[in-house]
Amino acid sequence: MKKLIFTLILAISFSSLAGAAEKPKVVIYTSMYEDVIEAMTQVLHEKFPNYDVEFFYGGTGTLQAKIAAEKDTKKLGCDMLMVADPSYSLELKADGLLHPYISKEAENIALEYDPEGYWYPVRNLNMVLAYNPEKFKKEELPNSFKDFAYDKSLKNLISMSNPLTSGTALVAISALKDKYGYEYFDKLAENKVMIESGSVALTKLETGECKAIMILEESVLKKREEEDSELEVIYPTDGVICVPSPIMTITDEWSAHKNSKICEELTDWFLSPEGQKYIVKGWMHSVLKNPPAIPYDSIETDKIFKSAMPVNWENCLKERSELRTNFEERVKK
């Protein structure tokens, strides 16, 4: 009898393991903060208990390099993408890697999206400036992206992310090149801008090693909420650089697990008012016409959109290599 009971328990255990293994899987490559990913993972497991949704984190440049390598094998390691650079969606669509889907939430989106449903903006990131009011007075600091590069009093005292690895930084230099020409890069070099991660730049802002930094708004808001930091955002007078980062589904032919129908469900959830609440909790702005809220300590989303610096996404894609080369030769030399 004991042997029979043991055999039954073993059979049930194996059955449970087999059932778990058979859960349809979706892998999402994303550049979102890792603690935001952790919160998203938890809620997705609650909302979609029958699916195994897994995030893989990396900077946009890193993920682009990963996908470029995977393309050689004719199979990607992901099923969905949520990266920072919107122009990348144009490239993937042209390469035939994306699955089209008209989301039921599409009509509620405030920003441009692909009319055939190949990509949708899922979170809006904002490139801004930031400073430390405990170290410097705001009137002594640049209130525009132009001053950030052109004001000689900031020499050796400014910092920004690397557009060779950061998608949002690449978008920023694309927009700034369109507005001010490649001379902007030369001015950054003359001011000895430091090229480093956002976390390092924020630390230098706290210590006074930097007067101002070019950084994503969410990085400052996160620090203010989680650490009660005094660091403040400067919304540049020549326009915030908005980066409406896309969500995309890989076509079954190229995807890791061929679960495009599940990806459609996930897309709808991310674009829904409920899904957007979690985007906002991650210090990013919603893409909806009627945002469920604004990020902690931010300003109204509409106000940011109305004063945003134009970004030509076709240029951003077409000139990606040229922009990176010029930045490396002119700024990082």
C-alpha cells in the first residue's frame, strides 16, 4: 500500500511538473528599469496565470546588437520587444520581423502608431536636464539643451549618457543635430561633457562634481520618490525630447516560441488604462489620450507633448551609424 501511495504521489508530481512545463512562454526583450520589470513580472503572472511571461533586460543598443547576432541564426530569442528607440521599429518592420495586430486599445492612444499595427508606443520617456539645488542656484544653470552645450561656464561640469549604447541618448542627439547641426557635438566636446551612465551622473550631481546633466526624467523622479532626493528636473526651454518607446511582437516565423496570439493579449493589456498605471508607477508617462495619472513629481503629460522638440524618426534610423560615428569622433575623441 505504501508503495502504491508513493507511486501515485510521484505520478502526480511529474504530472504537475509536465503541466508547468507546457505553459505557453513569451520572452520580452526590454530596456525598462529592472525594478519596474520585477513589478511588471509579478502583475503579469497574476493577470495571465496560464502563460509564462519572462523579461530579458538590456540597454537598447545592447539589445539591438543581440538581435543582429540572432538574425544570423534565422531565429530570435524573444517574442516581444519594448525598447527605447522608436526608429528601431521602422527597421524591424522593413526587415519583415514584426507581426501586425490592430489593438482594441489603439483608438485611445494619444501618439502616433503604425496604422497596420506593427508597433505601438507603450511608454513615453523624456530627455531633460537636472541639477542639485543644494549645490547650485537654478539661475546659474542652463535652462535649455543649447545652453547645456554652448555655455562655457559649464566646462568639465556636465554629463550625459552614451548614444552608442543608449537608445534614448541616440534619439536625443538626433533631435539636437537636426535643430543645431553637428556644431552641437563640437560644443559638447569643447565643454568636456562626461559620457557615463545615468547612475554615475546622478551621483556626480549630488556631490557637486556636475552642475547639470542630460538625463531621462524618470531617473530623477525615481530618485526623488525612493530616496527623498533633492535633485530637480529642468524642463528645457527649447523643448523636452520625448521618446515614445514602442511595443512590438515578433512574427511567428522568427520568434522564440511562436505565440503571437498571446503577444496580442499582452499588447492589449500594456496599452489598457490598467497596464498604463504600471507604466506611470515606473516614473514614465502614459501614451493614452486620458492618462490614468502622471508620474511622481512630474508635470502634466500634455504640457510636455505640446512643448516637445521635434524628432524625425526616419532621420534617426537612416542616420544612426552616421550619428554614432560623429559623436564618437567629435565628442568622445
